[in-house]
Amino acid sequence: MSVLLDVQNLSTHFFTRAGRVPAVNDVSFSIGAGQVLGLVGESGSGKTVTGLSIMGIVDPPGRIVSGSIKLDGQELVGLDEAHWRKIRGNRIAMIFQDPMMTLNPVLRIETQMIETIKAHEAISDDAARQRCREALGNVGIPSPEERLSAYPHQFSGGMRQRVVIAIAMLLRPSLIIADEPTTALDVTIQAQIIAQVQKLAAETGTAIVWVTHDLAVVSGLSDRLAVMYAGRIIEEGATEQVLNFPRHPYTRGLLDSLPINNQRGQPLNQIPGATPSLLALPKGCAFAPRCALRQEDCEQGSIVETFHKEGRRWTCLHPVQDRAR
Amino acid sequence: MLAFILRRLGQSAFLLIAMAVLVFVSIFAIGDPIEVLLPADADQNEREAAIRHLGLDQPLWMQFAHFVWNLLHGDLGKSFVFGSDSLSLILGRLPATLELALVALILAALIGIPLGLIAGLKSQTWIGRLIMTTSIVGFSLPNFWFGIVMILVFAVQLQWLPSGGRGPTDTLFGIEFSLLNPQGWVNLIMPAATLAIYKVSLVIRLAYAGTREALLQDYVRFARAKGLSSSRIIGVHILKNILIPIVTVLGLELGSMIAFAVVTESVFAWPGMGKLLIDSIARLDRPVIVAYLMLVVTLFALINLCVDILYSVLDPRVRLSEGQS
């Protein structure tokens, strides 16, 4: 399988008044064509900024400080704005978390769809409109012709996210970055949206980076899983292996805290403590202060090295040995 | 829509009556216009003749009833001082003020919106800070001061522009307009600029705040992720959202500029309505004051109606309905 997206040693830092914030630090991963990668982590772990970095739309004071992002072998880091603009929406598309906020409230759906096509192709209004109508139909929006001239507030949350997905798929991108696209939706709608994206991606051979904090969502969806903590990927591997045999104590903690892995009537398991401030990361392993398996050598050195084994990797000196519950 | 407009007009009529009562009673309380109008050596017979002629011998409620009766017949009464119809007296001065206010409004929008946008987009750079700092000057210094300084610089020192007066006008539909005459423009530019300076600062700050807020919105991020050009994002996605508060404020400001451009008109000897109002108050010329304020209330009501209608054009979430007030 050919590698579609290859991210190597990507670091995106924010230069704030309080200091340099390493939101994404030395992150590497790759996705094959048509694959689904689940990028998991809690708020502030750097998963969204990773997505924005791949799109080249990190807002100042943040910027990519080092590393490489290759799409089909083409280097994106350092690309000028005009060239990067041609890739965005065209070869890589992005879906955001809150469909209530993603669409411009004062513009008609057709305006927001047609402009996307016209940003990348010379096409007549009629032909563009025709494609938009088909795209809306493909994501399961009834009577797309009428809905084209509607405004976002006339749609429900789930329908809006379908519109956003339709826009993302308009130019048949080879990669979609989905940044928690179901978090703001009801559970039943969540399932529909996931099924829709899965179906469309399978039909068109589109690869997906599915960013989420919800392990339950990606478990049935992704081929591979990457877990982020404090700006780094601390564990990566085939989804099944990571879920059944997590090596990093943080991944284990995430799995243990899932309600389904808890006994009824017992307090839910949680990881003690809170994510460290990115401005003042502890020495050694950033997770060490919260880790039950911590030993002395965890809190020494600048960073913990990454171990590779059988297509998996983890960043832990004393990995978990037993299987997950 | 029609029901909405009718309802609003009905509310305005109520406002007009309240205004008339208020002005009638307050001017009655201030003093007797006869003392101001008659020469000091007038004898008792002349006094009584004048009082009877102006209808001041009747009780206040009778005077008011007369006024309302005449009003329903389209007559706002005759000026105590000039003896001519007070409404036509005011309307004769209206075009000069209207012209001044409209040009000032257009200046405020054309200068304020782009500058505010630039300041908002480049808030971290020297140009953004320069615009915002300068706008504070426009805010805090009084109008007449700008007028006097401009006269000193452009009329006295450089002798580029006339120091005051309306200058030549051309007639259209029997109304005199400076805007139709090139020389009229020369006379108009300084008073209009003086009147506009505060509004420019206001619009800059509104556009700035709106832009900074819009930049943080997901729909801007999504627009970038679609690969749109920045001119499209700024000119369509951001601009259309920030126009909503600007239209409201400019509408209100237009009303106050038409009604109370007194200071600017005095500085530039501009023969507008403001000067007439000040003179009429000094002479307790009740019919003119009442007619003036009735006109102003009507203007404000109409402008606000236009603003509300513009709202529904700009923001599809606003629907004009009967229940709205």
C-alpha cells in the first residue's frame, strides 16, 4: 500500500507572551491511501493543532518550527500560501468539531458550496450547482435542490454536519482530517455521521485522520491508532493491538476509564492528576507525575526514547505488561 | 413584512403624539414668547393684539387641541417670528443638512470599514496599532475643535478651501443641492469631514472588534480549510458578518447627524436645520420647535425601520415578524 501522508518529526509551537508553547512536538506518523488513522488524546494534547498543521492553517502566534509533511511525496512544509491554498479543500479537506459554528451563518449553503469548487476549478455556476446538489444527496440530505438555497440556521446540527461533510467531499480529496466531527452531536446522530463518512470514504478511497478524545468512537472505525499526550504521540499501532494490549500507561488509563470497562455501582476509574502545562513540562516523561508505574529513571533526561516493535511504537521506559481488561 | 412595517409606523405615531405633548408643556413652562417677540416699548393694546393673534390667550389644552386639529390637516402652524409656515421653513433648510449628513455617513463607512478591517486583521502589527491609536484621537477630541483647526489649516493658511457657507448649488426637482455643483463640493468637504471624524472612529472600532471576533470563528477557519483566497474570506465571509452592528450604529448616527449637526453647522456657517433650531429655542418659537422635533422623530423612526429591514437582508436569521418590536 502506498503511503499517502507522511508526517516526520513535526513540531508546531506557539510563541506567546508567557513563552514558547510546544503544542505539537516531534510528531511522526503516516497513512496509506484509503486508511483511517484515529488520533486520540484529551483536550490540549495537540491533536487539533496536528490537524491544522497538516492543513497549513495554524494561526499566529503558532507556526510549524520543524519537521516534514509529505502528501504523495510532495513536501508541504515551507510551501508558499498560494500553493498550499490549492491543496487545501482540494487534496486535503477538514471537518471541524461544531457544525453550528463551521458554516457561515449569513451565507446560503449553495454560496458556501459553490465557492469551494470555484476556488479550485474553472467551472460554470450551473455545473457547480449541479455538483453541489449531488454532493448533498450523497450525504443523505433530502430534497437537496431546495436545501441548497437555505441558510445554515434552517438545518439541525446533524444535517449541518452532513453539509460540512458534503463540502469536504466536493473535490474528492485523497485525505480528510476529521476533527472530532461527532462530539457536538447526539449519540444516534453520531452513529449516522460515522457510518456516512465510512461509506463515502470507502467508496472514494479517501484516507481519514479521525481526531477524537473518544476511544469508543474510533475503535470501530480506524485501522491504526495514535495516542497523543502533551504534544507527543506516546503510542501508535494497529487499532486492535493498541486497544487489547496497550503498552503506554496513559493509553491503559484511557481504556480503563471507559465506562464499559468499569463495574456497575463502582466509581469510574480515572487517571489521577491533570495534563501538565505545556509551558512547564516535567523532565523526562511528561506523564510520569500521573503514572502508577513510574520509576526513578522516568523523570530523568530531556525526553523518553521511542521503542519500536512489530509495527508498534511507544514512548515509555516501563510499559504495561498485562492485557487490557 | 407589510404587517411589520405598519405596526412600526403605528408605534411611531404614538411616539409623535408623546413628543408633541412633551414639547408643548415644556416650552409653556419655560416662559412667554411674547416677552421675546415684542419690542420693549409696545403698549398694552399691541400686546393683547399680538397675544390674540398668536392664539396665546387660550388655555394650554385649547392651544394643543388646535395644534392637533391643524396637524391632522397637514398644518404644523406658523412661526411666531417669521410668520411663515414652520414646516416649510424647516424643509427649506433640510436639504443642506441632509446633504451634509449623508456625505459624512458615506465618508464614515468608506473610510471606517476598510481601516477597521485592516486593524482587525493586522492587530499585532504597527499598522493595526497606529489605526487604533489614531481612532482614539478621533473619539476624544471635540468636533468643533476639528472644524476650527481645519479652517485654520485649509482655509486660512493654505487657502485651498472656503472657510464656510454653502457656496453655489444646483437645483433638482426644485431642491437645491451642493452635490450637483463642483464648487458646492469644495464647500461641502470640510464640514462633512468634520462631522464624519467621530463616526469614522466609531466605525473603525466596530469593524475592528467585529473582525477580531470573526477571525476566531470556526467558519473563517473552515473557509480557509476549503482553500478560499483571503480576499474572498475577508470580503465575503468576514465583511458580511461585521456589517450587522455597523449598520445599526450608522443608522442611529445618521439620525443624530441630521437632527443635531448644530455645532458643525455653526462653525462652518452652514445654513442647515441645526442653526434654525437653536435660534428658535432662543426665541421660544414654539411652532418651529415642535415641527422640528416632530420631523426628527419621524426621521428617526424611518431610519430605524430601514435599519431593521437592512438587518433582515444582511442576517438571514432575522425575520421581520409582527411580534417583533
